[in-house]
Amino acid sequence: EINDVFFDFSANTSKVYIRNAGHVTETITAVQLTDINGREAVLNSTNGTLPFTLVRGNNTVFTFNITNVIQSCDNLSIVKAWTLCNYDTAERKGRNCA
């Protein structure tokens, strides 16, 4: 499940915090951060590669480059994360957005 979204506009990054609250190990196949115009932020590959195995009860963080995509909290549309069997969405502002 997507636990949190955090923006660091000075560094042009966003962090998406994901927790496996299920009963089995999950494989995250995709994570997407999209602005109100449908543009996707670029996943920072140094943060980890997909697919990503997330053991039950564990957390992970995916970092995105939001340059020219998410320039303010109002530009965020949706965050999505997919596993082999399921998906989760977050249509809320980032933790540090008013």
C-alpha cells in the first residue's frame, strides 16, 4: 500500500513510501507519479530497479525526478503502484503539502 508521498521541490524529487501490509511477499512491478496533465515523473533508477521484491511487513521508498512535471503540490494528480496481483492508488497531496 502507498503510505506516503513527500516532495522536495528544491531538489526536484518526490519520494513514494510503500509498505507491504499483506500476508505474502509481493513483487512491485511498476510505480507511477503523474501530474494533472498526464505526464509521468521519471523513476530514479539508483533508488532500486523494478521489479522489486517487498517482503511482508517491510517498507521501501521510490524516488522520482519531478523536474518540469510536478512543480507544485497542486500539479499532483495520482500515484499508482502495481504488484503482480494487485495495485494501489493515492489521490492525495504530499505529506508536506498544505
